[in-house]
Amino acid sequence: MLSNDKVSPPDWITPMAERADLLQGTLDLLILKTLVLGPLHGWAISKRLRQLSDEVLDVGQGSLYPALYRLEDRGWIRAEWGTSPEAGGRRAKFYSLTADGRKQFAAERTQWRLFSTAVERVLKAT
Amino acid sequence: MHPAIRRTLRSIRAIAHRDTLEQELDEELRLHVALEAQELQRVHNLSPDDARRRALVAFGGIERYKEAHRDARGVRWLDELHQDVRYAARALGRSPTFTASAIAVLALGIGACTAVFSVVDAVVISHLPYPHDERLVQIYERNSPTNQWPLSVADFMAIAQWQRTFSDVGLLRQARAPVSTGGEPQRVSVGYATSGFFRALGVTPVVGRGLGAADDAPGAQPVAVVTHRFAVEHLGGDAAAVGRPVDVDGVAYTVVGVLDRRYTNLAGRTGEVWPDARLKPPERRGPFGLVVIARLKDGLTMDDAARDLARVSRREFVVWQASFQDRDATLVPVSLRRVMLGDAPKTIVLFSAAVVLVMLIAVANVAGLMLVRAAGRWREVSLRAVLGATRARIARLLVTESILLALAGAAAGIALGIIGVRVMRVVGPQVARLGEAHVHVRAILFAVGLAVVAGIIIGAYPVLHLARGGAGDGVLGGERSVGGTRSTHALRAAFVVAEFALALPLLAAAALLLNSFVRLQRVNPGFDPAHVFTVSVSLPSGRYADDTAISTYWTRALNNVRTVPGVVAAGVADQLPLSGGNLDANNFDLLDRPVPTGTAQPVTPWTVVTADYFTALGVRLLDGRMFTPSDTGGPNPVVIVSRAWAHKYFPDGTAVGRKMISGGCTTCPPSTVVGVVSDVTYTNLGDVPQGAYEPLTQGWGRTLALVVRTKGDPAAAIPGVSAALRSVEPSVTLADATPMAERFSASIADPRHAASLVAGFALVAALLAAIGIFGTLSYTVSMRRREIGVRLALGARRQAVTGMIVRRGMAHAALGAALGLAAALVATRWLTSKLFEVSPADPLTLGGVIAGLLLVALAASWAPARRAAAIDPAEAIRAELAG
């Protein structure tokens, strides 16, 4: 997700598994999905996404936080300060779904399924 | 809640709690990086430092994210400006040496420019303090494009009577006269004026009334207007002054008005007291020397006035044909602005050119420094780019930094400029209206504008480099690979070359002016200024109304003066050498070679003297004889001429015995040349020193100059001589008692000031060029440490390394000097009129300047070269491998 042109990765970064770029608009859906099970802070969201996608989807934080902000702005998620056990009890901002957010998630999931099925069909056609 | 309302509330909250939000955001991001690092450390077994570094990189675009966030808050631009300025200030604060030297260099340039701009503003741009000053003219008489002179009473009356193009015409006769308001009389500047003079200028007193047409009438009560300063110092203030009597040269005037405090002069002529000019009907066309000022009628042009005056001239010529035969002499209008500015524009152009060069060198210098600094900071800038700051943002940061630098330079420069204007007012050349120069709002705006332009130029290259996509490189290669790109090297060299090319013409101008000044100082004034002092002596008009009274006074006074201890000789003259422009001259016609009727007769400085004048001044007799007491005019008047006069009119060396008619007096007996004396410079040193003398036997003026030669220090004899002069007449007014040596040095004050000011600018320029070459070479040496280390390790001799660096510096300096020489050869031609006995392309002067500048370059190259030779090869190579 680093989109700086002309910057080659420094050699001390070990290449990880092939990564996929996210399709436009899918990030919101994925974030909402990670929050369905309960409140998470930013880093936990990105880790959950990596785990759930077997390290294929790696959301650059340059995209994650603006997206969180956007979702909060639209009223789909809500942010609250709490303490994070894995960070040794440091203050962390936890995001959780609002009622609107659940509805939005459901709607977007339906949309996505429609879309991906359609794409899959096209690709299967010979 | 409606989304729009929510967003608005959020925006308000964002602005109100900007710092809190920013902190929260920061905290959130920090936590993210910390957790990521913790994870990396666990999974990949990395050291905490490595883990953190990787986490940061993986995070990507902190800056960009923050900005996206701020964008949403709608306060981005204000935020960023604030941030840019804070960041720039911090960055500058981190390198105090660079910052201080850049500010100092810019302050020098901007300060010099501000000072000169203030002077230009006061002298050239600002209007004269009279309404519609573009319609004011001074009228002269002109008989050739190069010869014009002020008018006579006859001229003034002819104009006043016959002109049709002016709404007002006024006359002014300037004098220094004894003025008394009850106590001891003092010699002050006095301007006898007609009421039309005030009307034409449009000047009315702030208190009381001005001179009216009724005051011009013969037999009117004598009245005068005084300056604010005179009223305060002598008459107890503006209001108290009106109605008080003032005695000017024995005539009692009543003060009727006081001028506004800003009028210390009128039409450029100084005066404390302005009595009404009581004109008597003229008996002949001359004598000349009066200022006539006129105001053009609405809608008429200078050409209209010139035609009108030409018509008046033809009409007047017929009236005075008996005493004035120069048919070519025509009345001409000259714009008062031009009269008052005189030579000022040329002097000002010289200074402006000098400061523009200094400013350009300063900018080139700081731009060079900035390049060095930019190379050192490439890593930092690249890191910001990698962390997601956009290019535009980084560019703005860099420009903000240079503009901030330039503005700091401007602040210091304005302070320097204020001091500079004060200095120029004190030591500057005699330029009209220089005394009115101050650093005004316009000058401050000018300085700030200059700073912004300088800032943009200085910051331009790093930004352009960035735009070409260089920003990312720094992280990878470190500063070595980017700081030393070829284009940067070339540009840095170009800056150094430019500095030398700009400094050379300035140094050349300064050297030529100084050379010319030294020659001027060595000019033989035709007399021996050591052990001589002069004093101006004025007798009160009441008791000294005729020749007999005055000559009796002088016979007794001179006898007393000669008995004062230390006095060797004393003589009297109506004017003194080195008097500048205000000099009595006379026309004459040689009997052997008369000029054709209707053409102008030759003119020469004409001094009336007693016999002892030559002895007192130390003027030598070359041929014939001096004046004797028997030279009493009458039927056989005599004159003595100077060597240059004799050489000009009688090159075969037979001046003695020749006869001439002087002053166009066809009925007078001709005068005979009885002697030739050494040349004395009456106007300014460097002018042609010809002249003629007439014995002082009749027509004694009430104000004469006494010349006293002493055995020892002339200043020590002044009190004794003054007492001797007063012992004959206690109410005599003495003024300007000065040793001749001081007059001598005052007469070359202008060229001295011009030369020293330009020399000052030139020294600054040379210093800046030296700093430029020093900085660049130092940087080169530090960048090429490894290469030099390898060379040394491979057996290169240290002298060779020193030579390599010095050669590099000298190559730039020599190229710059060559370009500068070409420019100087073109530019200094313009100086010709300011130079005395020096050609503007004087090879010795220019050669000396080039040698001097190269020597400076050599000195500036030496230190970095020594440092290069002192590099320890092992250490340099090790450092390189480690880095």
C-alpha cells in the first residue's frame, strides 16, 4: 500500500507472501466485518485482517486510519478510549459497530456477494 | 443527527480542540507502531530497534495519514502554514552557524539596498515640497548648449513685464549677511525675494502673512519672513516672532510671517531670513547671478514657455544693446526639479548599481550556502517524502525556510539601513535633498519585497531538484551520492564564479575612484595651504557706506593684524580659492584680438585683491611685477593674470603688456597686464585653474576675505587676529575662520565620500565572494574525504592535494574575474566624468584589482586546501566503509 513513487523498499525488509491490493470500496466492508464480533483498536483491526486473509490482505495504515475516521464520521462506527492488555495497559482507541453500522455491513455484504459472484461467472465463461 | 450537522459540529470541535485531537491521533498512531514492533520482535526475532524501524516503515505515510485527517477537519492550510513556519524555524535553529551567516549576509545586502533606496526615494522619486512642482521652472540665460548663467534685475523685469506663459514670476538674491535681533550680529544665509517668488512656489507662512505685491513697491515698509528655526532660536517662537524687528545688513525689517518647519530652504536655496528684495531700476543688463523662479500656467508646456521667453529675450536685447552685445544669449526655462537634483541622479545611479551588485552577490552567496545545506539535509527531506509528505508540501517547507531566512535578513537589514541612511547623511556626498532621506514605510516595504524575492531565489534550486524527483534518493544512498550530483556541483561553482564576476566591477569602480581621489589630493592648488588661515569679515552698513570708510578700516586693521605675534603676512580678497561654484567671473575683450561684435566674450574667474594677498597665500610671481600701492586704477588700470590664462591667450609667452577691456565697459580705459602669477584653483580641484586679478583700490565691498600667513599653527593665530580686527571696529562680524588646509580637504570631500562609499560596498562584495569560495571548497573537501584519503594512501603528495583544491578555487575565481573584467570595461566607462586624470580602463588599476581579488581567492582557498592535505587516509577510508 505504499504508494510513494520512486521508492524501492529498503533491503532489510524481508519479502513476505504476495500481497493483494484492495479493490476500491472493499476496505470499509472488511473493517466493518472485523468489528462484528466486538470492539477492536486500530492495530488489532489490521492484524485481524491479515490473519483472516492468511497474510494476503495487508492494509496499509495510511489507508486504515483515514477509513476508520470516515466510518466514524458517517456514524457507522463509534470510538471510545479504553486500555489495551497487549500493550501493557496503554490507552487505546477502541472502535465498535453502531446500529447503523450493522445495517450498513449487511447491505454491503449483500452487494459484495452479488458483485463477486458476477465477476466469478464472467471469468469462468470460456 | 443529520450527517451535515454532525460534520459541522465536528469541524467546530476540530478547530476548537485542535491540539487535543492532534494528541489523540498521535497517541493512537504511536500505539499502533509500538504494537507492530512488539509483534515483529516476537515473530521475526528482531532487536527492539530493528523491529521499531520496520514497524515504522510498514506503517507508511504517517504524515499523509495525518494530513488526510486534517483535510477532513477543514483547517488544513492554516495548520500547515503554522506548521511550516514552526518547522522552518526549528530547522534553522538546529544549524545556528548557517543561519547566522546567511542572515548576516542577507542583512548586509538588504541593508545596503534599503539605505540607498531611501536616498533615491527622498532625492529622486519624491516630489518637491511645492504644489504641482512639475510646473515650476528656473529661468537661465544661455548662449550655447553648454553655457548658461543666472539672471539680472534687468532680465527679471523684462520677463515680469512681457511674459505670457507664467502665472507667477519671482526673484531671489542669495547672500550671507550680518543679521541681528538686538544682540551681536551673526552672519547667516539670507534670501532677498520678491513676493512672486513665494507665490510661484506656492509657499505661505504658517504664522502671519507672506510677502505681498504691495511689499515689492518702492518705498514700502521693509518686511521679512523667517524660518521656523530662526523664529525659535532668535525670536522666542513662531507666534512671538511676528511683528519683531530684524536687522539685516544694517536695514531694519519687520517680521511678518514664519515658514513651516519643513522649509529650511526654498527652491533648494538655504536661508534663515527672507527679506523683501527691494529692486532698483537697472542701469545696465548685468550684473547677473539672481535666481528667477516661475510657475507655468495651467495646460502650458515647457516648449510654450521656451518660445515665450525667446520672444522676451529678443525684445530685451534691443533695450540693453549698449551694455550687452551677446545676441545669442536667450532666456530659457529649466525644470526646477532638474535644477535642484543637479548631479544627484548620476551619483545615485552609481550607488544603486553598487548596492544591486552587493545584493546579487549576497543572494548568490546564500544560495550557495543553501545548496551545501540542502545536500546535508537530503536524507531528512527524503525521509519525510517516504513517510508520505507530498512533494508540494516539502517544496513549500523549503521555500518557507528560505523566506523566513530572508525575512530575518530583512529585519536586520532594515536596522542596518536606518544606520546606513544616517551615515550617508553625515558622510555622503553633497546631494540635493539628501538631508531629507529617512527609512520610510516605502523603504520597509521595499526591503520586505526584496527579502521575499531573495528567499524564493535562494530556495529555488533545492525545490527544483525535488521536483525532478530526487527526493527519494536520500534514504538509500545517504548524502554522499546526492549531495555531489554533477548539476549541484556545477551550480555551486556557477554561484562562486558569479560572485567574483559581480565583485570585480565594483572593486574596479572603487579603485578607479580612489586612484582619482589620490591624484586630486596631489594636485597643486597653486598656493601653499600650510600655515594659512582665512576669515570672512563683514562691516556694519551704517558707518561703512562708502569706499573711504571701508578702505580706512582695512588700512588700520591690516596694520594691527601684521603686528599680531606669529603673523607673517596678511592680504584681502573679495573671494577665496576653492570656493566651489559660486565664483565671481568677468568677461573681457583683448585689444589685440577682439571678438566679433554680437558674439560672447571670453570669461575668466576675476578676483579683486590687495597687494599682500599673493604673499599671504603663497602665490609665486612668474613674470612682470606684483601690484604696488601706486596701482590705484584711474586712467591706467592694471591686472595680473594666472599662468594658465597667459598660456591660453598668449601661448608665445608675451602676456605682460597686453591690454584688455573688462566687463564689457566700452567707455572705460583698457587694463594692462602687468604680471603673471602661478595658477590658483578657485573653483574645485581638478578644474582648469585660470584667472585674473585686479587691485583692490575702489569699490570696496563690506564683506571681504582676509588671508593670513603665520609662522606656526595657523589656528593658534585666529584669536589674536580676530581681536586685532575688532580693535578697529567692535561691531565687525567675523565668520568662517578656517585654516586653509581644512578648506583644501573640504573641497575634495565629495570625491572622497563617493570613493569611500563605493570602496565600502566593494569590500563587502570581496568579503562575500571570499566567503563563497571558502564555503564551497570546504564542502568539496568534506565530500571528497574518501577520494582524497585513497589518493594519499596510494602515495599522492600532500602538496599535490593542496594544489588540487587551490587550483579548483582559483579556476572559479579566475573565470569570475575574467567575466567581471569584461563587464567592468563596459561599465566603468560610465564613470569617466567622475574620474580625474585616470582612464576608466586604466590597466594598472584594473590589473591591481584583479591581482587583489585573486589574492583574496587564494587566501580563502588556502584553509580548505590545508584541511584536505591533513586528511588521515586510513581514517577517511575506514569512516567511509563504516558509513
